[in-house]
Amino acid sequence: MQNAPLNPVPELYVSYESAQKLKVEAADLVSWDLTPRQICDLELLMNGGFNPLKGFLSEEDYDGVVENMRLADGGLWPMPINLDVSEDFAASIEAGQDIALRDQEGVILATMTVTDNWVPNKAREAEKVFGADDDAHPAVNYLHNHAGKVYLGGPVTGIQQPVHYDFRARRDTPNELRAYFRKLGWRRIVAFQTRNPLHRAHQELTFRAAKEAQANLLIHPVVGMTKPGDVDHFTRVRCYEAVLDKYPASTTTMSLLPLAMRMAGPREAVWHGLIRANYGCTHFIVGRDHAGPGKNSAGEDFYGPYDAQDLFREHQEEMGIEMVDFKHMVWVEDRAQYEPADEIEEGTKVLNISGTELRRRLAEGLDIPEWFSFPEVVKELRRTKPPRSKQGFTVFFTGFSGSGKSTIANALMVKLMEMGGRPVTLLDGDIVRKNLSSELGFSKEHRDLNIRRIGYVASEITKNGGIAICAPIAPYATTRRAVREDIEEFGAFIEVHVATSIEECEKRDRKGLYKLAREGKIKEFTGISDPYDVPANPEIRVETENVDVDNCAHQVILKLEQMGLIAGE
Ligand code: PPS
């Protein structure tokens, strides 16, 4: 195999002077506000990372890519790169029209001449590109539930790079990286793709891969979009910086790749290889289950463990980048070193910590041994993900008006404040309606909006390590589920159903509202003239009839203890 020549790859940017002019002209064009994923795609289109693409795929290119990984001109390209838009926006665009592409702050990054405008067959795209039309696949979920219904295709003219304020010194375009390799005289470069923190096994395997390929090493982590739930890129980059020091001086470098991953296994591996070839690399490490999306909805793997390696091998000649097999490294206790699992004689005692086990140890604040990771890396991970007993969480009470939600929520707040350690905020129904939602009434739409606002505030509190206690009626299960999803991104969500019956609430009628509701003086009153979906699986259900408030609050405390959310020092 030839070494990749390190002359520049074509970019889609115009010169600085033309860009200034174009920017002014583009202000009059119809514009599309790019989604975060489209911004990632556009950056790599413009900087040559997606070379040979000259813009978002035309319908003909898209069809070929979906069907057999080929562009209309026969070139290999495994991943559809489309500008997905709403039906309304698409309907307003005529063939041949130029549009401006803006980032989320409204900055014009590029213009695009729309040559194609079509409604894709998303089920076919899911089957062909991702292997199954199953929403458990993150990219299929994105395709059906987030991506616009219509695709626009056409060439792009680049005005400026998307703005990044983080880790600027570690971001390189393909041509910058090529120039760097040229300057250092690196002719053989093996790239390592990653979306996870690196531990000692990764350091060993990448170092070995570089030695095997007699190449220099590029750690090329993805900082665009990865799999939902991954460690955020800020933390990861701090971890990578620490690992970088462990390689022999001047053998290894790191650069950040603003790619939006699709988790498409085999096709993704080929895509990753083509991108790295554009970045001037000659070799690429492909492992077991490369860019695997996890389990499908039947609990099975989407792809075979070596499908990605097989597909890469089939195309590597044409791609101009060679695959280096990823060696599964394990710690051999007796020899106190990492060795490839397939080279170890039977009966040798080896140690390994799985990703799941690592997450458990981090969540519970347990020991992570030095043979597994570097102390600097573990320190960073612990800083970002403290043990559960130090993370934020949300306790979400739901139940009828007068069920006792507010009283129990107040008692719980006081008990948690007595324990100390984390700030506690009470978002009681009445307080929220006064301060956050004063303009809202009690229609379904307004109640949903009210609960989504509470959920947003609670998710911010949870993210920042506090305890949010919410106590609205929250009558709709779908809205409660949406709030749960928002909050569980950052910490635990404990739904508490205060299960006081409507008869009992009406009997108590503490605010006299039930009487007014019966008389028809208050409309849409929950339980009387408006629905309430009883929670099917709350973390805890408390009965308030014949149980005092203190005891109800204590039941919640016990649940929090059981979930590891509160613990002694
Ligand atoms: S919701 O459905 O979650 O948005 O309701 P919430 O914000 O918790 O507000 C409920 C409080 O508003 C008073 N109230 C009503 N409740 C239900 N239905 C109607 N139509 C209504 N009108 C006013 C009532 O006092 C509720 O307070 P709590 O604390 O639940 O008793």
C-alpha cells in the first residue's frame, strides 16, 4: 500500500475576501437554521473531512449511497449526508435556489444551491444503512423522531468554520493535520477513533498498533456527537490529555474530530476510514464491534462483532487506508503487564473491568485499581461523575389536589436540609404557578407547559448537583415521562405517587376547591371534570389515609437511601 500523499485535500471554502462579500449577499437569502448534527456534517463537508463530497447529497447520490455505498459517479461513500428540513421549509424552496445555512446563533456559515428536494423513504434508509428499522438504534431513532421529513441536496459554498470556543488548540482541519505530519516528517500514521475515555488497555493497544504498523500515532477522538449517554467531551478531552503523556515523546499526537457519529457499525467503520484518509492517515485501528449501537429492541446486537472489520477489509484498497486489527488487551496479574488476550497461554490469570463494572464503581464511589486506569483519568471521571450519593436528583410528587403532596414535599425538604450536603429546592405546584407559570390555566396544553417548565428547572438543578423536589398534580403520564427523560440525563428521577383517593381529597377539601368544582364554578378540575393518569410504575407510592406526614416523608427518605442517593460520610 502506498503512503497517503500529504498534499492538501480540496475544501469548500471560498477565499477570505469572497467570503466577506458572500456573507453580506447571503443575508438576503432564505435561511435554514442548522441543527447541531447538521453543523457537524457541514464542518466536515467544508474542511475536506468528507472529501469527495461537495455538498449535501443529491437524490441520485443518496439513492446510491443507501443501496450500495456508491455515489452516482461510482465513488465509495457509505453514509447519507443530508440536509433534512421541515415540510414547510422545503415547500418554500424552488429548484436552483440559493439558501443561507446558519448556526444556532444565526451566524451564516455557508450557502447552498438547492438542486434536489425530496421525501426520503426513511424505512429503507434505516434497513439499508443501519441494518434494521428499529428505534433502539440511535441513528434510526434520530431519523424517525428528530430528522426533518424532507431532504435537500446541493453543492455548498463555505464562508466560515463553525465557531468553537473549547480546546481550540486541539482542533485541526484535514489540511492542518496534513501540514503538521509533513512538517514532522511523519509518513505512516495510524489513527485511533474513540468516543470513550482512554484507560491503560487502550494506551497499550494503540501503542502496540503503532509499533506493528511502524507508524506514528494519532489519537483522533470524536467531539461532535457520540452515543447518547456517553461521557461528555470536555471530561474526555481532559482525560486524553493525561494519557497523552504516557506515550514515548514525539511518537503520538492528538486532534479532536467534530464528527456526528451514527453508530452504524460496519458502514461507520468504512466512513471513519475515509475520513481519516482525508486527514492524512495511512492506517486505522478497527476493533471488535466498531461504532456499535448496543442492543436492538429484541435485546440482540445489531451487528456481528467482526462485521466492521470484514467490510473495512473488503474496501481498504480502494479507500487508501489500511486496517490495523484492534487487539483485546487484558491485564496478566502474574506478569503485571497488559498482553493481547489471544496470545496468552491457557490457565493464566487475567483481569479485566467491563464498561458496566466501571460505571458501577464510579456510581458507588468504589476503588478503581491502577492496573486498570491512570489515576489522573480516574480523578477526572470522578470529578464529572461523583458517586450517586453526591449527585443531584429530583423527587417528583404527583397526585390530586389536596392529596398531601405539598405537605409531604415540605417535610421531605426539611429532612434533607437537616442532613445537609446538597442544596434543596422545592418547586411546589402553587409556588410554580405564582412565579413561573402565572399566565397559564388548566387546559391540557397549559398543564403540559407548566410541567415541562418545572421539569426544565429541575433538570438544571439536578445537573448542577442539587436536589429538586417538585409537587404539581402533573396529571398526564406522557408529560411525566418526558420530564423523567430530561432529568435522567443528569441524575436520578424519583416519581412519588401520593395515592390519596379522590373521595378522600374531596372529603378533606382543604382549600374549598372541590365544592366549587362540583358546583361547576371551577372548570377542568382534576379528578372531578378533568382526567388523571394514575402512575403505572412510580419509584414509590405513598398512602396518606391513616399515615402521618412524617411517616410518608420518611418512606421517601428510605427509598432514597436504598437507591444510594443519600449515604453517610
Ligand atoms: S398541573 O395540572 O400539574 O399543572 O397543576 P398544578 O400546577 O399542580 O396546580 C394545581 C393547583 O392549582 C389549583 N387549581 C386546580 N387544580 C386542578 N384543576 C384545576 N382546574 C385547578 N384550578 C386551580 C389547586 O389548588 C392545585 O393545588 P394543589 O396544591 O395541587 O392542591
